[in-house]
Amino acid sequence: MDIFTIVFWTIAILLTVISLIKDKKKTFAAMKKSKGMMGNMLGEIIAIIFIIGLVLTFIPPETIKSVLGSANTFVATFVSALAGSITLIPAFVAFPLVGSLVKVGASIVPAVAFLTTLTMVGIVTFPLEKKEFGTKFALTRNVLSFGFAIVIALTMGVIL
Amino acid sequence: MKIVSLIKKNKLIFLVALTYITVLTISPDKAMASVKNSVYYLIEMVQVLPVIFLFTVVIEALVPKEMIMRGFGEKSGFKGNLLALLLGSISAGPIYAAFPISKTLLGKGASISNIVIILSAWAVIKVPMLANEAKFLGVNFMIVRWVLTVIAIFVMAYITGMIVKKKDLPIDLNKTKMLEIKDDYCIGCGLCVKMLPEYYEMNNDKAAVIKTPEGKEVLQGIQETVEKCPSKAIILNKGAQAS
């Protein structure tokens, strides 16, 4: 556990104790409600995690690297944004990977597109998002995020 | 029949299990590698989800609805957007961890725009991640990407707020509503507005509920409007909690 997670655990436990002291009945009622809500999500979250495992096996970071570094910047940007939407690789793998590419002279535009869609667009988490917030919300948010990821990437290409 | 409904309810899990079985028969190595890859995320989930659970409990139990509405509601304005950005940025864990918290906030009156900001900031902006980015790609790169991302998040929030309305969200988010008007039935006669202007208003030729009723006398008045409504469009859920 990193320091941030530990801090969050501490804050959460502290607040829960305060809540219990302040209003025991209300807190237990809230626990019951949250348990129901999160219980419904848990199965899907576990399913999603195993999908991530599959995706990582069939689209390993090396493949992504070759996509990011391909010659045609325009095509590479689009494909990189797509790759970022599908995969969910940990940030501590993604940054060194992209960093090593940029260092050897690859264009930063596909790199930024990839980094941004990696976290903001989630094709894998889409079913859960759709179930919890509705199709219209999930679709709008993910499509907009994809579009803006490309805008951010192109803008960075101009600025840097 | 029971099995069918069980599968229908857990479609995703069965689909994933089926995929794993298929991969296992074709290429056991790949299946094992996939399981191994998943373990990292499972550990992350175990570390983060209990905290998220506690936070949703605390929000539900401790934070009054008015506070959420003031902080993150439709009328919270730019200050609400900044607050949402801050909340999303100081968070921990992957984007799915933001779903329960966002849902709890939505149920307590947060606006859709602010939920988009929380979800997006939760996904992209994290202090340990920013440090990592600066280390591998340079401070300039990190700062420029951060600024552009924040701008994009705000623009996205406004666009989503315009496209998606609360009625587009799943029903269970709205079911705590005590009093509601079925838009499809309302004929816009304005009778309820005349009877109780404090609780109803006309909106695009349809009546709308503007306040959650509380107290016995008020409920009686509401009940009267329910009965008088010529198209029976007003629904009063007495069982729903006002909180």
C-alpha cells in the first residue's frame, strides 16, 4: 500500500467512527444501503478486472509501443487513442513506456493521446458505467473524452 | 428458469468465465498469464473498495442533502465545479471506485456536470501519477498536459450537462423521490400549480415538482392534488424517505 492509500484508509475509518458516534442508527442504515449498492457492483468489477487481465495478455505493452512509435503520426494518434481506450495498464508502466519512446524521438502527439484515453475512456468499464449511470451518460462521457484526448494531444504537439 | 435469470443478472461474469474457459482450452499459457495479470488489479481493488464503501456511508449518514446541493448541485456554479475537481483529484483508486461515490452524490442532489468532473478528475488527475509523469516525461510536459486536461474536463462537463438530463439516469437513482409527475401523462392543465404553488411549477407546458414535501399536513395537501389531477399524472410515494 502506498502512502496515499494509507492516508485514505485512516481518514475513512476516522470519519466512520465520527459518524457512528454522532448517529448510530443513521450510520447503520447508510451501511445497509451502501452494501446493497456496492454488492451489486462487486460482481461486475471482478469481471472487469479479469477482462483487463485478458486484454493485457493479448495486447501487451510491447504491442502498444510499436503502435505509438509508428511512422504516420495521424494514424498513430488515432490508433493510440483507441489502444488507450481498450487497455488499462498501470500508470507506473505507462509513463516509463511512453517516456522511453519520446526519448528516442517519437512524436509526442500519439503518446499524449494514449496517456489521456488510457485513464479517461474505459471500454472495459463501460458496461458498469452504463448500468450505474445510464447509456446516454456513459456514451456521452466516453465519446467526449475520446474526442478531447485527441484535441489535447494535437494541442500539445503544437505547444511543445 | 432460475438458472436463466441468474445468468441474465450476471451476464458479464458468465461471459468472462466463458472466455477464460475457451482461452484455457486453446492456450493454457495465455489463460494463466491473464489470471496473473489480473492479480495486481484484484489487490488494488481489495485495498481501495473498503475505503470507498466507508466514504459512501459517511456521505450518506453525515452530510446533509442541502450541503451537497449547495456544494455540487445545479446552482453551485463555477465554485461547485472547482470543488468537484478538487474532490476528484485527491481521490485514490481506479475510475470504477468513483462510481459508488458519484452515485451517492447524485442521489443527494449533485448535478450531472459536477459528476462528470469528479469522474474525469478521478481518472486523470492524481498526485502520485503527476509525479511519475514529471519524472519520465519532464515537468513541462506534465504541466501542459494537466492544464489542457483540466480545461477539457470543464468543457466536457458543460456539454454533458446539456445533453444528459437527470431523467436519463437509471430509475433507481430517482426512486427515492417522494413526489413525481409522469411527463407522459401530464396534460399541463396547471391545476396542481394553482393548488400548491409552493410545490409545483409549470415547466415547458408540463407540471414539475420543485420541492420535496415534508410533514403530515403538507402530505395531505399533496394527496389532494394527486386526487384532483385530471390525468392522474402525480405520483406520491409515501414509502420513500425524504432524506
